[in-house]
Amino acid sequence: MAQLESGIAPLRVIFVRETTRGVTPDDPNWLLYSDEVSNIGNWSANTNLAARTKVGDPNVQGFSIGAEDHELTVAYMLQKWLTPRDAIMDAFERLNSNGCLPSSHSVWIRQSLPSSAGASTGPLRIHTYGRGGIFDTASMSGDPSNSEPILVEGSYRFEKIRSYAVSIRGVLDTLTVVSTNPNDTTQTLVVEAEAAVVSETFVLNGTTPVVGAVSFANIDTFALDLECEGDIIITYTVGLEEAVRILGSANQQDIEGDLGIPSFGAGSFEAPLNTPFEHVLGDVVVRSSDSELDANLMTIAFNVANNIQVDPIVTQKGKVLSEGNSDVTANVTVFSEQGSHDAIIEHLKANAANLDWDLTQGNIVLSGSVLTSVGARTYEKGAATMRRDNIFTGLSFAVTEEGGG
């Protein structure tokens, strides 16, 4: 039986910071979010198709492509410290120079599926590659009741995400490259095996196949320098089995062709971290004000919403992403002897104070926080404690290393 797409088949989940938004850097140093990723994806291609109709006919006349929307989420266990830079710090911080987020990300997800017994083709790799991703929302939360490490969650908006299915032959063979359009004669395609142990450059010759001279056991990246009108098809020379296809503009209503997955070159893959995870149990959370936090803190979450504005423009399929206001908050679930009274007084006074979460590797502080939403005072039969959910809104986050949590 063939392995199906799933959360248990081998999965590579990596990202790299972009110097120029929407451009994966040359020789990228791909990074891990964590040794343990809980969830990645929730992406579905959305090109905002419009069904066209007209007067005098009840039927749909056709479909038109619109500007694309791409969202992707990631959740992982906190292992790296936030500085010099866990991935989520690119959501929590803003640059003083222009108020923008410090970095956009390219993200590359690859699932490897073995071939089924008796199949004529080899293993299959499903690639999800996105560029120009910035965090719209993000959070880090701790809940001692589930014994899990601190959970980091981020929701990206991307300029572009594409999916590629790559057939892996598993034995050495040369490659053949061809376009479905005769006009594609000036573009260059670079194909690399995993970690660029071998690579080859092809100059397209339209619908005339270009046969390579280098033997590949697998294909990991395939990068065009320019868009093509036709689909670019990479096949294994023996038997001409299709390995992967890059869509051209002709198959996307002549708007824009895809470029594949950028070359690895002299890049690197971050090795497994093999370091301890951060846990909330044993952490210290304090608020420097006349009224401290309740004596009993059950859960805590630090959150940011960057209010990303998404605007379509005429020159590209991807939308332009722009940072809006940064809304930083903390949610705490608490109970204590007279905590509901203290919280109400704190809220009425609009008292501003720092909320300090002291973890093992350092501190994260929600500066100038005000209790903006007070958990309701509710007396419920059978309830031994009055658990309340308070929300603090602050000015910004500050991070320091080597705290004493």
C-alpha cells in the first residue's frame, strides 16, 4: 500500500530570512523552526476565480483568474531562544527605522512518500514553496495542565506559494528538459539534486528537448531565471518519465509563469537542534504595579496582530503585503482570594505596568501593559475556584537573554 499524504510521513519544514521581500536569497541557509513542529500548512491555493455570466443566458460563460491570496500557519515547540532570533521574533518586533517587520521569510515544506509495492515509478516528493511571507498574527503560550513545551504559533501572509510534485527515480539517469511553447528559447533552468551534490544548467530550446549530460539520482530544486510561456517539463531521459512540471503563463491565463524552487547552491540546512525545550511549569510571571497578578496563574499567552494589509495591483498575480498597526496583548487565566476585585480596580484606574514572563533562557516583557479586558466575576455552583481570563494590552515586546525562570 502506498503511503498517503499525512502528518506521519517524513516531512522537511524549513525557512530562510529574505533580504529583499519576496526573493529567496542566493545560497540560502535554511533554518529549522524547532525539532518538533506540531502543525504546518493550512494552505489552499486561492486565485480568486470569478465565474462570468451575462444577460440573456442562465449559464456560466467561463472563469477568470484574480489576484492570489496565500495564507500559511505554523505551530512548533519553543526550543531556540527568541534572540538572536527564533522565527517568531520576526512577528513580535518592528524596526525603529520604518516600523516594518524585521524580515520576511521563504518557507519550504517537503513530504517524501515511498512508492507502492509493484509501482513502475519511484518515490514521490510533494513540495510546498512560498516566498514573501510575513507574520500577520503570532503567539507563544504555556499551559502546565498539558505538560507540553511552550507552543509557538504563527499565521503568515505570502506573496506567492506553489506546489510541486517530484517523481524520484532512485537510480542514476540523465534529464531531458522541454517547453510546451516554441517561444521559450532564452530562459535558463538550473536543476539540483539534494543539497546540490550534483547540478546542471539547461538553456531552453522551445519544444525541442534538451538532453542533459549529468546523471541524477534525485531532484530537489529546479529554478528558472525568467518566466516562460509554456510549461517546463523535466523528464528522466530513459523512458521519458515526467519528473516535475513548472507551470508557464499560458496555463495561467497568460498572466504570469512560475519559476520553480530556488537553487540551493552553496547553502546549508540547519542540523537538528538537540537542545532542551522551554516549559511554562516553573516560570515566573510578574507585573510591576500596585496590584500584582493573581497568586494563581493557570495559563499565559503573549500575542501580536500585525494587521497586514493586502492589496492587489495590476502588474502581478501576488498581492502587495503591508504592515499595519502592531497590537500586542497577553492573555492570562487566573484565580485567587480577591483577584476579581483587584482586576476591576486595576482596569478602572487604567494602570500601566510591565508584564514580565521569566523563562529558562530569558525574559519577554510586555511593556506598559494595561488590563483592557477583565475576566467576568461569575459564581457557579460546584466551582471551587473562580477562574477568570484577563487580557492585557501593551506598547511593545522586549526580550532579554539568560533570565532566571
